[in-house]
Amino acid sequence: MSITGLLLGIINILIVIVILVLVGVIIQWVLGALGWPPPPLVVKLYMAIVALIALYLFVALLLGAPAVHIIGGHVTVTPPFRVALGLS
């Protein structure tokens, strides 16, 4: 993997994390405006899920395993054993 590919992958991961955090903040803002603010435990759980998604994307980037391809017509998921055996 080239340095350019690694940098683009890291920027992609950061964009995904920013979008997920922004969605969480908007949901928290709307619920607060309605008078039902989410408990702090739910907010921490959501941030933990976002952190796990970031970790998954980073490991997939380092191993060269594609996460999920959505752009390109159809959704395909490459099983990890195919990546490990070099079959993909």
C-alpha cells in the first residue's frame, strides 16, 4: 500500500467518524428539544460503538481488506479468509 492510499484511507475513516458523531449530536439535540434528553450512559454507549466502527475501519485499512463496497452497483462483502489467503 502506498502512502497516498494510506492517507486517503485515514481521511476516509475520519470523514465517517465525523458524520457518525454529527448524527449523534443532532439526535441528542432533537431529543433535548423535545424534552427527552438521552441519558449519559446511552451517549457513552453510542460513542463506544463509533469507536469500534473506527477501529474496524482502521484494521481493515491496514490489512488491505475492503470493508463493504457500496459504490459500484452492488454490495459485496469480502470474507476475511479470502483476504488472508489472497483469493480476493
